Amino acid sequence: MRSSMIWTALTTLVATSLVSASSVHRRHCHIGKCNFNPSKSPQCWGNHSLDTNWYDETPDTGVTREYWLEIQNGTAAVDGVERMVLTINGSVPGPTIYADWGDNVIIHVHNALENNGTSIHWHGLRQKYTTQHDGVASITQCPVAPKDTITYQFRAEQYGHTWYHSHFALQAWNGVFGGIIVNGPCSAPYDEDKGLLFLNDWFHNTTDALWSTASAGAPPIAQNGLINGTNVYGDGGKRFETTFTAGKRHRMRLVNGAIDTHYKFMIDNHKMKVIAADLVPIKPYVTDVLSIGIGQRYDIIVEADQGEGDFWLRAFPDMACSADNEMRDDIRGIVRYDISSSQDPVSTAYSYTDDCLDESMSKLVPYVPLDVDHPAKKEDFDLGFTVDTHGMFKWTLDGTDFLSNWGVPTLQQSLIDLSVFKTSTNVIELNQKEAWVYFVIENGPAALGLSHPIHLHGHDFSVLAQEANANYTAATPLKLKNPPRRDVAMLPANGYLVIGFKTDNPGVWLMHCHIGWHASQGFGLQVVERAAEIPPLCDSTSLDSTCAKWQRYVMAKGVLQDDSGI
């Protein structure tokens, strides 16, 4: 009881990071040769800037940000309908993690759930030389057993915004997710930072209860969509609202945290200036409608140029690839110019096309230009599906549906020099250092004509080619000169996606579809990168301790793994 009380007290500190006293005098790395000012000099960051190649150079702040998170059972009525949820420090979404570019981050995660393991993945953070802290059950760790605690440590080598979420079963979409903001320079000026804006689909039942439907190949119908964790439903719930100051430029940090919904995002009567895709600053471009796949993030600046009024902020499910949604035309928030207004807007939506395509490659031009070399290795994967003897639908890559083991993570296997991995774990071994690797993923007729958001851990990848309703051939042109870089890209329907990345980060890294049902149905593979260099990067004692506690819990409770493990 006493330890639980102490932990509860510690979690109250989560809103404010703790800075080590010895480094307070080095906190302001945005001050130096060129001082950061969001409205006047947004490209500056002290002795670094937007021009700094963050893959090679990171500010040394000397600052440690420390957070405590507790995963708990609860109930919530985020849209007016009460249901069981899993919370982080009692809220959905969980608290936002803040850091400055170059800070060290320590996050203690305590599992206070009644009967569930957990793990937390820091989506899009490369975890350079910290593969053990990527937070993926069955890949880089065992699940954290109830009453156990795990500590994640990494350096904020990128800047911008992203999110964290459970990477155990389908737990993320019961509420175990939250935002991350790493302060740094940006590619356009703004006056007000409106913070994170999450877009989620929402069900009035838990993902566990819906798994039997999904596992049979029938995507469950969503009851709602949420904007920053809220929406109306029937006579209940409430709209998300935000206020714009006339004449000012407002920065908004979008995250698609859905399980099965690709969104078309817009604010009526307003243009959006897009300044970053995932954690990569880009040369700004302007659009009315933004296409945002699951797991993707976009950083936008919206100028309040309408003088006055109330306007709908909208997230439309793109029905070319998304689960059906009872509220498909009513996932809306409100932008007000006058905080005292309570009127519903009468503004009109922009038109758009259901296509589940990414923003055009020609628009996503990285601000720091980097070219891609010819590959030392090229892998080609055909997407397909199968139905097993129990009637469970499985996605396959080259005929293999991914299956890992919660209790024997790949990282642990690599530390004991297990040279032969099971075929079902879909391991690609890459041992050459600083070499370019290309992955070609083909989404032909055998894959049901659906689009898929592909996420690679441990890397920003370059998007070399991407086309719907087309076949990849040896003659397909690849963009090698400063192609888009990001960590989630759409695999178009009946088409292909070609990505390239450099083997610059030793570790075990998952690549998977970010539709939650599809990952659980085996749509994934893993990269074991520069295996000989992995052991010195890991704390095997900590890894083994988490696994031992998980195994004791499994034996005591008779836990059975019923999905792919990711």
C-alpha cells in the first residue's frame, strides 16, 4: 500500500519535467548566435538552426527531463457515452511529454492495470543507439507485468511533435496514448502555439471485445471520431473548441492516432501552411485540405484572416480505406474568433476526394536536403492474406504472417547470439554499416485493394516511389535527390511503395502497418541491424528482469497470446 501511495504522489509531478540542478545554467540552447523567436526568427536555435543536419549533430543541453506515467483501469464518457478505458495518469489522452532539442529524457512507466501487460513506444523517435527503449512488446522488451515498473531513457535528437502509445496488443486504442513536443526551430513564423491536436476514431466497446470481429476479417464500425479526445454523440458529449486571435498566425500540431481511419482535415474558410511531415521540417506549402494517414503527424500554421466569426474544424474519414463511422460527417470542432461566442458555425466544408493517398511527394520537400545512394541491399515484399484453420484472417508479406513471442523478445534473442530466427518472426538481417537499403512493398490484387500506413521504427526513411493502381518494375523511376523523409508513408491501393534508409542505427526495429487490426493480424516484419554492435548498447539485467516478472505473471494467470505479438 505504501509503495502505491508513493507512486501516486510521484505521478502528480508529470505535468512538469524535472531538470537536473547541475545543468540548469545550460538550459537555453535556443539562445546563442541566432536566438529563436517564433514570429521573427523561427529558423534559429542558438548555435544551431533549421539548417543543422540533426542526423549528425544535436545540441548538448545538459538537461534531463524526468516523467512518471501510470497506466490505469478506468471509465470515461469522452463523447457522452461511458465505457471502460485504460488511462495514463487518469486521462485520455495521457499527459504531454515536453523537452527541448538535445535534452535527455527519462520516463518511468508503472503498470497499475488489473490484468494486462503494457509497453510504451515513443513513435517516430529514432532511439539512436537506444534500441532497448523503443518500447515494443515482443521486439525490444517483454510486456511490463501488473505492479511492475519500467524506465525508458533516450535523447531528443529530433524536434517537432509526435506521440507515444502502448505497443502491446490493441491497448493504445483503449486510451493508452499521449503527445510529445520537442521544442526546436521551424520553417515558418507563427504568433501563437495551439499545441497538439489529436484525431482519433472511437468505439463504444473496447478493442478487446471487438477483436473477434476484426480477426475474422470484418473491420468493426466506429461509433465516433474524436478531436483532442472529445466529440458529441446523440445528446451527449461536447465539441472541441479553440480560439484564434484575428490577424495572428496559429501553429497546430496534428496527430492521427486512429486505429482504422485515414482523415481529411480542414478548417473552413482558412488555408493551412504545412511546415513539417512527421518529425521532418519541410519547405512550407499551402493547402485547403490535408490528407493524414494513421500514425502520421503534420505541423501546420493557420492565419486568422477572417476578422471575426465561428468556423468548423473538420476531420472526415477517408472512406476509400477507413472503417465505417456512425459520425463520419460530424467529427467536428469549432474555431472561434470571440471566446465568448456560443453559436454553432454555419461555414461550409472544402471539397475533397476519397483516395487515401499521402500528400504529394512533390510537396513534401525536406528543408535539410539529403540525397539517397544506390542500395547495398534491396528487398521486395508482396502483400497478401490468408485465413488460418481457426478462421482467423492474417496479413502476409511474401507469404508469411508475422508472429513474435511476448515472452521472448527479439532483442533478448539477439543478446544471446541466436543466429537463427524463426521464419514467422520475419527478420531481415542487415549487418553492413552505413549502407543504403531499399524496401519495395507491392500491394497487388491479392491484397484486397486497400491502402496501408507503413511505419518503420528506428529510422526516418526516404520515400523513393509511391503510386496507386500501378505495378512496380525495374524501370520504375526512383526519386533519389532530396526525396521526402518521414517514418509513416501510405502504401497505395493496388500499387507500391519504395522506401530507402541507411543502416546507421544498430538495433532491432519493427516495420508494420499502423492500422491496429492489421498489425495484430500479422502485417509486419523486423530488422535486426548491425547485430554485433547491439549487446554493448543494452542492459541485459533490466531486460531479463522485466521478462522474468512477465513470465511469472503469465504462469500465475494463464495468459495466452492471441495476436501477432505487436
